[in-house]
Amino acid sequence: MTQHRKLIDGHITVWVNALPKGGLYAPMAYLMGLPAKRVRPALVLMACELFGGRAEDALDEALGIELFHNFTLMHDDIMDAAPLRRGQPTVHEKWNVNTAILSGDAMLVKAYQLMAKRPDVSAIFSKYALEVCEGQQLDMEFERRDDVTTAEYTAMIRQKTAVLLACALRVGAAVAGASKEDSDRIGAFGEHTGLAFQLRDDLLDAFGDPAKTGKQQGGDLRAGKKTFLLIRGLELSATNKRNELQKELAKPADQRDVPRMLQALEELGVRDEAERAIQAEDRKAVEALNAIAVPVERKQALRVLSAQLMARSY
């Protein structure tokens, strides 16, 4: 992925340097300049190469995916009232909310300009971009509900997180001229990898080492955020006639006993269940990748990236 990231970063630098001056574009340049893994644009290039294309031929589309991803982050940070993004002030904090909304809108237009060069790419992008918005809406609605199920949560993270990975891979495949069947297979690989990625994120927030994650342990639990762990924990608490989680959630967020909540999740078997769910999604991703009839060596970059995402500790 190092070579792909170098290509992407170089393309982003050229794009940022070509932006007009002024208040609409400065936040774009700022956000795109923050430290980032560039996983999604790298997937575009990897998928293009998987099906025999050149990474350089998909750079505009890779940039379009990254612009869309950052547009969602700019607006998500406003919705979440988040003060920091990757350790730096969020756009709405550095400028103001109205500027962040408008600059985000313009960023989305810029993404569409890059994706509109090919009708097949534009159709894929439009379908999945809308799903991401639908997933974000569901996430907000879940905050006001006390009856969210694990099935509903999985459906939500599929739209909010997983489908953009599928989109990136399908776009790269389209640039390389892959068949519909192979596009479906690489899309399935992306969705299952994305689901495993988000479930791993939930686990790391609760049980990860704060020294590695850079976050307060159990931050989502303290906030009462409906993740797989909390939803499943509440389901199993009801079945097992336990009430530790409910008692803690009844308290103000800053008074919740997070270690007690973590212990309850351990004892209820939720941590192990989440780990099994991650492994199940990873297996499905591997099966989808294995089904693609291209030389094995072309799949290696995606296998390595997938393994890194599964094994991460932050």
C-alpha cells in the first residue's frame, strides 16, 4: 500500500495546489492535509490493478472517493459537535459551522466532477454515496431509540461505513473493465471487510489499550453510544436478568462506572461474540476475493491490507 499511498498523496498535493484562493477552498485544503491512512483511495487503485489496469489510470477516481469521504467527515463533525479531527481542530471549530457546511457542499461537487468522467463510475458512486447518507441518518435516529437491535445496527454500519469500501473497489474495477460478476465479488469483499473493520473499531473503543488507540477506554460506553457491544449487552442482560448496564446508563454520562460496564460485557460473553462476528465477516471477505478468477499474485496487496485491518490495535 506504500506505493499506492505515495501516488495518492502526490495527486492530492497537485489538486490542493490548484484550488482557487478564498474562504470556500481553504477548509478543503486544510482537511485534505491532515494525517490520513488513505485506505479508500488505495482500494480504488488496488482494484484497478487486480483486474489488469494501471493504478495511474484510476487516480482521479481515487481522489474523488477521498474527497467524498472527507466531505462526510466535515459534516459528521458538525453533527457530532466534535472539536478535534485526527488531533487537530475540526473545520467548524477552526472556521465556523456555516463555512464548514458550505465548504463540505463544494467538496461534494468537486468529488462528483472527478467521478463524472465515466458513466459507469458515476452510477456506482451515486448509488453508494446515497447509501452512506442513509446510514448516517439511521445512526442519528438510533440515538433517540432504546429498542435498536443488533441486526439493525449491522444494517446501519453496512451503509455508513462498509459500502464506501465496496464503492471504492467497484470503481477501481470499473476503470479496469471488470465484468459485472467480478464487480459484485470485489464489492462483497469490500462490504464484509468494512463490517469487520467497524466491529473491530467498536471492540477497540471498549477494550483497546488507550496508549495505542489514543482514546479514553470505553468512551462509547460512557456516552451511551449504541454500538454492537452495548446493544448486544442489553439484549443479553435482559435474557440473563442482569441490570448493571441499565443502572449505569441511568446515570449522567460523566458518572458512569465504565470498568463495571466492561466487566458486565465480558461476563455476558459479548466481547467474545463480537470477536466471532469479526472473524465471520473476514471469512466472507476472503471467500469473495478467492472467487475472483485472476492470477493469485494480483490479490496479494488486498490480502495484506485486509490482514492489517483485522489485526490492528488502534
